[in-house]
Amino acid sequence: MTSETDQLVLEALRCLRDEFQGVRAQVTNLQATVGSVAQVRDEIDQVRSLLVSVREDVRGVLLATVKNVMAIEHLDERVEMLRESTMTGLGFATQVNLQQKKLAKQLTELSARVERLENSK
């Protein structure tokens, strides 16, 4: 009977050993999962820090773009002022040229009148 009892005990111990090996495998699997979760968390932290860096870069680019737009608008205003000044200057030059032609014409007419008057005497 003892041998039967010993066999039963040994059988129970073998079953327990098999179950413990199954539990060990599950624990190992769980440890691997926890390790991969920690790895994922580290990667998420890295992505977050990269995202912060990208946001700062985007802010810098946006600021530079705004400055460039302001500079371009200022240059547009200056070009428009120069264009208006040039047109005004050309207008004055044209006006003076027309006045000179008008005066030359009047002078010619007056000279012709004077000659007619002198010739008529």
C-alpha cells in the first residue's frame, strides 16, 4: 500500500511540477510583456520629446515667415512710394516740357507779330 501511496504522491507532485512549469512559462511571458510595455513607454516618451522639438521648430519657422511677410509688405510700400515719386517727377518734367513748348510757340508768334508790325510801318 505504501508503494501505491507513494505512487499517488509522486503523481500528484508530477502534476504540480507540470502546473508550476506552466505558471513559470506564463510568468516569463508576462515579464516579456511588461518589458515590451516599458519599451513602448520609452518610445512614447521619445516621440513626445521629438514632438516638442518639432513644435519649437514650427514656431521658429512661423515667426520667420511672419517677419518675412512684414518685410515684403514694407518693401511693397517702398516700391509703391518710389513709383509714385517717379510718376510725379515724370509728370513735372512733362509739364515743364509742355510749358517750354508753349512758351516757344508764343515767342515765335510774338516774333512774327513784331516783324509784321515792323514791316507794316
